[in-house]
Amino acid sequence: MLVVVLSSQLLYYLLIAQTGVVGAFNSHLPDLYTLPIGGVIGSLFAAYWKHVEIKEELSFMFGMQIMISWVYPNYSLGLLLALGVIVGYTTPLMLHVFRGQSRRSLALGLALSYAIGTALYSYPFEERWIIAIILPVISIIALYLSTLSSKVIERKTPINWKMVGVMMVWIFADSALFETLSRSETMDIWSHFTVLIITSHLLGVYLAYRYARPLMQSSVVIIGLFTLSYGMYYFQKPLAIAIIYPVAISYYNVLLFRELTQMRDVRSIAIAMVGVGWGASSMANLVALTHQLWIAIAVLGIFTLIYPFYFRRNV
């Protein structure tokens, strides 16, 4: 049941908070800027609030999702702020309770979310109201049926800032290319290669589950996958990017989520999510909207040069 909770919430983030709202507002930043601000606020609340009954907290937040989704997509700046707070608060708690699950369960949750998310991605942004309602309803029901200890690890542990930095690089590179592709008239891969993209996502999840090493040690493979993805975009090869890019997304995300779920306390996860979930993705959105994809390429290039001399010898 926790796999279902994870999948439905990842789908809510992808189809509603990340692409649905942005698409419905035509990527007009003055109408959207409070969403990431709310996300940061929610993550900080999750980091420093004393959690007692985590299952009740999540149930309450999922209920709030249903209420705020009822008016989708007619959101004011205030409602977008509230939506950001809800998503920012629930994500660290959800990852924390998932820490006891196996790598297979994590892979299954991500596989479900990517397969369903890809199938529904072409659904019109303005008509996703029913999706916005159904997903948190599924989350509440699955959470109610799950066996979940209310015990929360409150012990404060040091944050691995190097790991957080690497996560931010991958999220930034991924989001910048994703937002650029989704706005491209000539590279609309989701409308033409849906089945192929789903298959590639599942392949990436399987490869990460079966063969991958931890995130830091897998950087060379991830660099290679993103280099190929950006190269296929540069040479305008939609079929090739529909194969390679989903593998890159799924592969690194299995490893990234594994690292997040293995953090020992909610505070560490929540603070990491400020940079990983909101900072890096917001900067990537800005890069895509201003048509400055070269910045993402430069970041990847710099990381590629730094990794062998600094990161790898410290792994």
C-alpha cells in the first residue's frame, strides 16, 4: 500500500503541480512564482515541526490536496502558495516512512508512476481536474490500508552536502531538458512515442534496480546518459531521445530516491528537498523558459570535469 501512496503522490507532483498547473497558466511566471515559495516553506515546516502521528499528518495533507484540487486549475497566487506548502510538507514525510521498504518496492513505485504518468501526459492541462481529485483520494485510501509505524526518527544526523549537490545537478539537467522538450513543437516525443517511452522508463528502472551502484558511484553512467540525451536533442533526433532520455530519468531517479529514503531523519530529507526538489527544478524551469539550455549543458560539462578529480576519490 505504501508503494501505491508513493506512486500516486509522484503522479500528483508530475501531472498536477509540475506540468498541469504550469501548462494551464501557459508558463507565465508572474502567475506561478508562489508555488515554489510554498514548496520551500512546506519543506522547512516538515524539517522543524515535531512529528508525533505521521500517518495522521499525511492523511490531513492528502485531504487538503483534495480540497485545493477541487478548483483546479483556477488557482490564485494564494492557492498556489498553499499547494506548494502541501506538496513541500508531504514529500519528506512520505520518503521518511518509505525508508523501511525494499529497493524492489521503490523501483515498483517509480515504475508505476512513470508508466501511468507518461500515458496521461498528453491529457490536456486544463482538463486534469478529475486526475487532481482521484490521485489524493487513492493516497488516502492506500495510506489507511497500509501498516505504518507512527514512530519518527528525530535524531539529527549530519547532511551529506556533497550528495545533495550531486542530486541537484541531476535534477537540474533533467528538468531543464524536460521543460525544453515539452515546449518544443518539433520534439514532442510524448504524443508520438508514448509506448516506446513507457518501455524505456521501465528499462531504466530495471537497470537501476538490477545493476546500479549507489548514486555517487554511478555518476559516470548518468553523465553518459544525459550527454546522449542532450546530444540527441541538439541533432533533433526525436526517436533516439525517446529511447535514451526516459532510461536516464528512471535510472538516476531510482538511485536518487534510494539515497533520500535512506537519510536517517525527516529533517535531513526536508532540507535536501529544498535544494533538490524546489531549488534545482525552479532554476531549470527558468533556463527552459528563457531558452538558455546552454546553461544546463555548461553545468553538466563542469560537473564532468570536477567528478574524476574530487568526487570520485572521495566516494
